[in-house]
Amino acid sequence: MKRKDFLRIGCGAGFSGDRIEPAVILAEIGELDYLVLECLAERTIALAQKRKLLDATKGYDPLLEKRITTLLPHLVKNNTRFITNMGAANPIAAAQKIIEIAKEQNIKIKVAAVTGDDVLATIQQQAASTKETENGKLLSEYNIVSANAYIGADTIIEALQTNAQIIITGRVADPSLFLSAMIYEFEWNTNDFDLMGKGTVIGHLLECAGQVTGGYFADGVHKKVDDLDKLGHPFADVFADGSAIISKVEGTGGVVNLQTTKEQLLYEVMNPHEYFTPDVIADFTTVHLKEIEKNKVQVSGGSGKQKPHTYKVSIGYKAFYLGEGEISYAGFATYERAQLAADILQKRLQDKFKDIRIDFIGMQSLHKTTFDHNPVPYEIRLRIAAKASTAEEAAMIGEEVEALYTNGPAGGGGARKYVNEVIGIVSTLIDRNSIFPQVNIFES
């Protein structure tokens, strides 16, 4: 550890497509011990598995090369350790790419890749007798393309023990990325479930990055946040007793206050008494938050009990092809022309597709309602979408929209058409003792 009194962990990304600038600021001037980038979601890793099927050298985060190229010099200069799940579906290939980048920059680095979360083979073997948790269907009813277990902090700790400066993983529970550093540095006993619970609270507060610094909090009216264009991402000064102070780099935009931390604390928490992670069943009900000065919130409390006997598994499956078409109408009789176009499309496609959705974007596409006091719209973007079993069938939707150009109604413009294969997500549970994560070492 750089410090004896506390450990500073920053979060530089809260999802795969996050900005890189806040992470660079944290790495360059945040005085961090650890920088964590949390870049995975359920659908994200399923799509990564699709990319890996097409190219065995891919399947890691699409922005990994850009992020590593920019961050690596700062990490090395400031002796900051780096933990990330940007390995997605292919942590080994991700580690090899990092080594390649390090060699190009003439940097000596050790990278540890954590594998073992990919349980597709096991799930396929058990599919005929295992049900998913959302609808109770047997997994054999799905065309499964991926299955990744949410593993915990244990194997990341093993990776840290190798003195690797960069640890890259696949599917790990989000708070575990942060908790692993706390356990390693403070030498916490992983059977001390109160400490595991406290560390999980801190990890949960950090994991979505810009959410806790006011990004997703801001509405511009009742909850105003300054300088969102320069939004800073958070760091936590963590103490050995499991308490912490959440803050951000001075001079960056956003805010850290009681409201932002309370909203993030409750984010995705179904039962605050029992928040299940691979490391602990955490209890958030005893967490205490205190705003101690501007952009600094003290976090204390929280507890936990035994770790679950199972891991959650996120399963991606081929759901359907989505055909879409869009066209705009503006000016006189905008709504009437858009409605006429919708009627034409409905009649031409209703016998070919079971479920058709038509939206008048800008009028009622979000809530399917209108308000009587609203003026007649001047412009409307008509969107139609339908599910199909093949890409060829899905393409018919956009083709019919495009045909409206000359087949009427009058004045349509800006037509676009799309076909996308949609990956669906379901979950199940797997015995944690059936999974054996590994640490793989690479050096430049």
C-alpha cells in the first residue's frame, strides 16, 4: 500500500460505452492506489460472446485498446494498480492485447487475466433439467449463445498476490472488483461477513461511476448539477474498519452529496436487507451517510452474512430479429399524414407479422398517451418495428417504410431501415463449487 491510513480507489467507468476523460483525470491526478473500470452488463457480455464466435481473438471490450493506450503511461508513472472487467468474453485475448500495447509503448508490465466465469458448457449439459429464474422455463427451450457466472473477489485477490499491476476479468460481480482491493490491502478475513458487507456497500456506491457524482441524478430543474459537460468520476478513501469517504477530483464537474449517494445506494437493490453478491449477502439497512464537507460524503455501517452457495449466471440467447423503419412528416396535417402512413403499413404487414409496434415519436412514443392541452404537432417521426424469425423477414419492415416515398402519403422524408439480431437475457443459478476460476499471467 502507498498509505498506511487509508486506501484510495477510483472508478473510471460505469459501463462499456463510458467516456475515457474522467478515468484519465483519476489516473493522472487522482493520487489513486487503484483504478477500477466497470464495463460489463448482462447484454454487454452476451454481445461480446457473439463477437468472439466470429473472431476468436476478439470478445473483449471494444474500447479496451483506446482506454489502455491512454491510461497505461499514467498507471505506470503513478504506480496505480488497475482492475477491470473489460476482458468480457475473452480475458486472455484482452491481456495479450494489453501486453502488445505495453510493448509498443516500451513499458514493462505484468497482467493477470482471471478466467473461469464462462460456464456455457456446463449450462448446456444441464439445460434439459435447469430452469431460468425469470419465467421458470427450461433452459433447453432457448437457443443459448453464452453463459457467464458472476464470480467474486477471491480470484482477483489471487491475481493481486502475483504483483500484477493490471488485473483483467470477465464477468465478476460489480462490487467485487472494488472489494478485492480492500480485502487484499487490509488483509481482511473473507469470513468476516460484516467487513465483506461494508466493503460491498462501498463498491456498490462506486460501481456506476458518474451516477454517484450527479450524472444520472441531474434533471436540470429540481436537481441541478453544475458542469455536467466536465463530469468527474468518483473515488473512495477506504479505511480498515470498512468506512469510507466518497469524493471526486477537485475542479471536475458534478457533485457528491447525500442525495446522489442515497440514489446510488438504492440503485438495483431489490431487498436492502439481503443484497446477494458472490462474496456476501449484504445488509444495506444499517448504512449511515454523512455529508462532511462539499463533495465529500462519509459512509459507515452496513453488515452481512454468509456468502451464497450459488452463483448467478447470466445467459444470452438468440431471441429474434428486429425489423425497423422510420420516416418523418412535417408541416400541414402532420399527424393525419403520419396516421395514414401507419394505417397503410399496418394493413400491408399485419398478415406477415404477429406483433407490430407503431410509434409517433415526439407525440406518444414513450408513454402511449397524449395531453389535450398540447398543440397539434408540427412534426412527427413515424417508427414501425416487428419481430421476425429471420433477417430476410425483418428486412420487409424497412422496405415497406421506404416505399412510402412515392406510394404516399405525401411529404414523407428521411426514411431509414434497420435489421438487428436481438440477444435476449435470462438468468439461473449454479453451484459455486462447480466453478474453478484461474489466474493467467502475462508480461511485456
